[in-house]
Amino acid sequence: MMTFKQLEALFWIAELGGFSQAALKLHTTQSAVSKRVQELELLFDTEMFDRSQRSARLTEKGEEMFMLAKKLLEQRDAAIEQFSRPEVIERRVRIGVTEMTAMTWLPRLVNLIQRYYPKVIIEPDVDTSVQLRDKMLADEVDLIVLPDSFPDTRFSSKVLGSVEYAWMCKPGMLDPRKTFRLHELATHRLLVQGEKSGTGLLYARWFKALGFQPANVISSSNLVALIGMTVSGLGVSYLPRQCLAPMIAAGMLDVIKTTPSPPDVDYVAVYKGGHRSTLVSSIIMLAQECCDFTRVFQTSKDAPDAAT
């Protein structure tokens, strides 16, 4: 098999005019350079240099090999530069996220990726957890960020952060000073996340473990719709507490204390097992850096190092 070492030897001998000069250039011995040329000649059963001449003069076939070596070495050097310098990586990355990430820190993630990889094209895809899982299986996305609700040996994942949930309702519907048992909430209509939502699946499992089976339910996999219905007084819902703090402070929502308290939801970055590229690995690290579910519609100015 032809190697880059053999091609380098031939190229630099011809370029610099001798075996000793090529050896100095390649930081090796003259005998090592000669051996590489001999290996190349044996491989193709043809002489690359005219040994009747005192100087290192290429044969006709040697000239052809020299041009090929120059082209291949240039391509190799370009590939090394592209993949060793993040700023020159050129490719498209499809990142799937659910609403929770889209309405909080996704803009910060995109900004960080563009800062470190300006030639990478980012294609965000906002969808439900179930749909994102199916897109990952179909290789329609490279990376997804969603609730940790799909244990699957075909996927690998990295934990990013968690979301604190609380039961909420329109002010005046329930006494915010009282602590309610879960079954007491069932006397009101419950607004829950649907079966296509990762959070919805986690809460459905939690309800089942507690033996809680509410009868009056409106189910939706759209978080924004659930927030709107809760604000309008259509029912009681478990919602992300910290990012809705401004709405709570503005008197649009009341937090209801319950026993047991609703569980937090862990979020993970998921990729297909064995298919994580260096770029995807870097994006996951950036996601861990900027993951913050406490505020809605974050911008690059919200980043801790935005001033640097």
C-alpha cells in the first residue's frame, strides 16, 4: 500500500534536488528516505529516479508520481488544517430541541456555536420528544436535547441540566397559602402534557406510581398552549417554575403547594450510539456550558462571558 511517507520522500527529493536534502527536510536519515523510494518503486514495479545520473532526476513515470504526490499531499494538509482548526470546519448540523429549550437557552447555544465554528450551518428543529426521537432514529437530526424519558441502548446521552416544576393556576382559583394533596387537585380540571411530550411521559409514569388517575383532563404536547390555558383559568397545570417567575410576580399565575411535590425533569443531549463526531462532542460541551432553564428568551448578552 502506498503511504504518505513514501510520497513525501519522492516529492522532497525532486523538489530539493537530492536525497540528503530531503532527509533534512523530513527530519530523518538518508537511508530511510532511500528505503521509502525503493518501496514505492517495488509497489509499482517501475523506477522513479534515473540512477544513471549523478543528480536526483525523475524518470517519466517518476514525473507522473511527483505530480500525483504533490496533489495528494496538498489534500492531506488541507484536511489536517480543516479538522484541527475549529473555526474552519464546514458542515451542517441539525439540532433538535423541545419547546422548553427553544424558549429559554437555544439562542445562546446557537450564538456560541457560531462564535467557535463560524462556518458551521446550524439547523434548529423544534418538535415534541417523541418526534425528535424518531428523527434521530431516521438520521434526520445529529443531536437532540429533550427530557430524559427514553432509555434506549441505541442512544448515548449527556446530562445538561434540570427543570423545576410546580403546580400553577390562575390567581383566585386555589388558595396559594394551603398545601394540597395530589388527589385534591383532581377536583379541578388538570392541564397535562401529552403522550408525545417527554415531560408528559415522565409525569404519566409518576401519576401511575402514585396511583393517581385524574378524570377531568385536557392534554396537550404544546407547552405554550398549556401556559396560555392555565393563565386563562381553564385548569391547574404543572409548569416550569423559574422561567415563569415574571408571570408569577406579575400576578398572572399562582404557585400551588402540593404534597408530594412535583418531580424535577432532567434534560439530556442525545446522539446515536457510536455516531458522535468531534463537532457534535464540542456542541454538547457548549450546551452544558450555556444550559439555563431559569429565564425565557435568553440572548447572547445573557452569557457569563458575553463581555469578554
